[in-house]
Amino acid sequence: MVRYGWILLLLVLLAPGRPAPVQALDNGLALTPPMGWNSWYAFRCNVSSDLIRDQARALVSLGLREAGYRYVVLDDCWSGERDADGRLTAVYPRFAGGIAALAQSIHGMRLKFGIYSSRGPRTCMDFHASQDYEAIDAQTFADWGVDYVKYDNCPWEGVSEDELRSRYQLMRDAILATGRPMLYSLSMWSFRDWHPETGHLSRTTFDIEDNRDNMLNRFDVNAAYAAYARPGYWNDPDVLYFGGGMTTTEYQTYFTLWAVSAAPLMISADLRNLPPGTLEILRQREVIAINQDPAGRQAVQLAEAVPGLQVWGKPLSSGEWAITLLNRTPAPADITFDGGSLGWSRYRVRDVWARADRGTAEPLFTAPVAPYGVVLLRVRALP
Ligand code: GLA
């Protein structure tokens, strides 16, 4: 009798219709924050196969692929009617050649290809999306050669927390079931504690705007979830929207803050027409190395001795720290890092953007920082 009881319990647990047990998303991807390009903020719905190919070519010719930017992500506005088998097609004639051919040409450039869909029946721009077609769509994406799925949260009205969770996890399980390694980027616009087991990325903020105040706000909101960042899961304060709305100094600040946040570095800009000075910013290898550090830690605030003059620290796998001196005020200012905050009395200092060693500090290091600028240091304790 006892034995049959156990069998019965097992049958009940495994009965069809029950939600699958929570399955972590661990398919070996996103061990460091993904880097690439996204179509949305630069092109909105003006996307086509030709445009995506042109931007991918620019990624290569500008040296961005070699700097680490690998994912080319086609955002909203591509998905057309479903065919007789329920499979999505691409809108005609902008994607006349089909998505599989587009993915193939992106792969031919030694890049990876990403695509967009949404948790509800329609995308935010009212194109077809994946609700109730999760398994078919994940398989279609896999068949097309997709490497990255951005999964948005439209239409957003009247959806319960339980529904959100089960829909996002349904797509995760559908992606895993295809067997194709596809990175899963959650675009729910705010963090939930089930996101790290569900996706490789979670958008912690609403859509970013190409201005300084908005950028700093996204950085702050995203910083609240620093404890969750780890290889395989990253907080996502949205793309690098380099559209010309900020000064070169502010774009350098933007890039630095995203790098030390272990944020995905997804450029959303017309690569044929980048704002002055920003290509050099996007290609700075020592900054990228801090973002891609295998320890996968996100910066936390260490000090703010004067309002608006902040010190942020990101521990690195080498035992060094990346220290950001951030001036959020309109005046130039000196900002001091105190090695004592890490328990250090002596340490070596390198100025990362200047690509220059700055000798030894014990235990204070002070640097002048431009209005809305940063100084990024790499520091190593000395005995
Ligand atoms: C939402 C997302 C954006 C973008 C658009 C597309 O607003 O947050 O990143 O994908 O939808 O419609």
C-alpha cells in the first residue's frame, strides 16, 4: 500500500497540465556580458534585411567585431503572418529573402544573429508575437539559426505576476528544448527575483533615452541589483544609445558606467554615422576587458563624500579593482579614492582611459574629473 502511495504521488506530480518544475537557464552562454548591436533605438521600424546586413558589415569594417561586438540583433517590426503550420514569416518586402538567409549572411561575417519577440500575442509595435506559440517560435528561431532571443513584455496591460512568470519561463523552456544555444534576453523593464534563473539578461529599466540625466538614472536603478550579477546572468540597463544627444565626455561616462556595471554592451546607433569621438570610446580595449572580466561582478558605490562626487568599485578576477571616479556635477572637481575602503594601505594605480600608470598611492588617490565625466582606475594592492 505504502509503495503504491508513492507511485500515485509520482503520477500526480508528473501528470500532464502541471507546470514543469523550475529549470534554471544554464546553457553555457553569456559567461561574460554579451556585446553587439541592436536595431531599435537607431532605426525603430525602418528595418530591412539590407539595413541589418549593412550595419553588420560596418561592425566588421570599423573593427568593432574584433573588439568583441558579436551579436547583431534585429529588434521589433519584422514578424509577419503565421503560415499554415503556425510558423512566423517575415514581413514582405522588407525581409523578402527571409530570416534564415539573413542569419546565414550574418554568420558568414563571423557574427551572431539575434531576433525579437514578445510574451503577449502582439509586439510593442503591434506585430505578431509568441503567446501560445512559444514552442513553435523557439523551434522556428532555432531552425533559422538564431543565436539570441530578446523577449519583450507587450501588450503590457492586465497581466498578472504569475502569468508574466509562467510566460517568460515557458519561452525559456522552449528555447532549451530546441537544443540550440540561444541567449535569452528578458525585456520586462523591471527586475524580478526569478529573472536570474529565467534569462541571461534582465532589463532593469524602461527604455533608455539619448540624454545624460536619463542615462545616469538607468545606471542608478540598475545598480540596485548588483548582487545578482554573475557569469550567465547580467542586469541590463538597456543599450548604448549613441545617437548624438550627449557630449563626447558624457558618452565616455556612459560607456564606463555600463562597462563597470557588467552590463551588456549592445550598441544602438547608425554605425555609418556615429557621434564624434565615440568609435574610439566603443573600441577601448582596457575598458572592454573590465566589462568582460570573468569574475562577472557588477560595480557598487564605495563613497560619496560630497553630493554628486562618487566612487564606484568593481572587483576583478585578478584581485585588482576597477575604480570609477564619477562627477555628476556641472563643475570640474577633484575626487578621492581611499584605498582604506578596501582595507588597502598601498596600491598601484593605472588610469585606464589615459592608458597611463600613475605610480603608487598610500592610501589616498585624488584626480581631477571633468563635469559629468569619469576617471577610470585599475588598482592593485601592494604588500
Ligand atoms: C519596448 C522595448 C524596447 C524595444 C521596443 C520595440 O519598448 O523596451 O527595447 O524593443 O519595445 O517595440
